[in-house]
Amino acid sequence: MAKRLNEFYSIQDLMKDVIQENKLTKGMNQISVKEAWAKLMGNGVVSYTHHIELQGKTLIVNLKSSVLREELSYGKEKIIKMMNEELGEQLISKILLS
């Protein structure tokens, strides 16, 4: 039986440890990116978003509207900055709109 430690840990610290030990960081980042996109872009953009995926440091966004894709391409740097601020770390360095 494992020995019990008398130290106290916050639930947040324990969850981080569980995520790291079980190699769930990549999946958790995927979920966080999708939630941040929905929160920052709003219902209008989200309704035209087909698929969002984080590959390495590249955010790949498939859009149903070529007009929206062109419009968002003008603000890629701003979107990257907003997404990273929302996520609390530098997960995204490039956006690919398709």
C-alpha cells in the first residue's frame, strides 16, 4: 500500500500532475483551443467554422465561407495574440485558414 503524505495540495496542482503523468496535455490543449475560439470569435464566426485543430504550434481552422476566410486572414496576428492570451500560454504561433 502507498504511503500517505501529510502535505496538502490544491486540486489544480493535482489535476496538472495527473494530466502530465498520463500524457493528456495534447488533448487538453485541443479542447482549450476550441473553447477559446468559440468564446473569442462569437456565434457568427463559429457558425461558419467547420473544424478546428491544433497541430504543433499551428492552428488549423476550416471555414465554410470563403468570404469569412478572406476577412479573417487580415487579422491573423491579432487572432494569434488574443488566443494565446485567452489560453494563458504561447500555444499558437501560426494560423492556417482553409
